[in-house]
Amino acid sequence: MNITSRDALITIVVAVLIVNNFIVQTIFIPKITLSWPIEFRILPPGYRLQPLRDFLRAVPIAGYYTDSYQGNYWENPKTTLYLQGAQYALSPTLLDIEHCFKYDYVLFDCHQPECFVLPMKKNGYQIIYALNDRIVLAHRKQ
């Protein structure tokens, strides 16, 4: 069996393609994906709110407060995106953005750090779980 230069060339090309594919999949794609803004990563909607599920499991309806809401949440696509993601992540608990301070539990999802402090104190809520300085779950003081 003679190995011709053509066979050797095909073997080398296939080996290079396999190594190249491995390098791209293990090194370059993860770096590119991790450098994308969080909205563009392929993650389930509301994934960041998963730790709150245990607190709201037995709560049928909770309030949802965001600093980007100004009367009609359909007018602001970012507000709609975050509300729908939160609703998906925390189901079966319903989130009410229209009358958020009517309920014992309120999810504060703010884009400015600590924007929730004033409305929370004004309406008599205290933090029961904080994901970070922008997302907190609060309960009405008894």
C-alpha cells in the first residue's frame, strides 16, 4: 500500500480542521460569549431571579417595582423584557406592576443602584433577600 502525497495532504488537512474546530469551540467561542452584554447571552428569561423562587413559592401574587416603569410598561421594551423574564422565572407567582405596593411581597428590580430604598421605606417594606444592590425582594412590615 503506497501512501501518495495526495493521501498525505488530505490527512494533514483533516487533522488541521479537527484541531482548528477544537480550538475554536473550547477557547474562542466561550471568550466571545462571555464578553457579550448579558441581554445577548443565550440564557433562560429571568435566570438571575431563580434564588427568589423559594421565597415566593406559596405567594399567589406579588408586586413588581422597577425604576424604568412610567405608567405603561408596554412603551418601554426593556421594562417589558425584565417583567416578562421575572414572570417566567417566578411562576406560578403572578407579578403586578400596576399596583405593586398593594401586596405583602414586592420584587424591586432597579437599573440604578439602590433606587428601591425610598419607595421601600415610604410603603413600609423591609428586605428579606437581596440578589445585589439593584434586585431585592421585600416584605411588608407587620
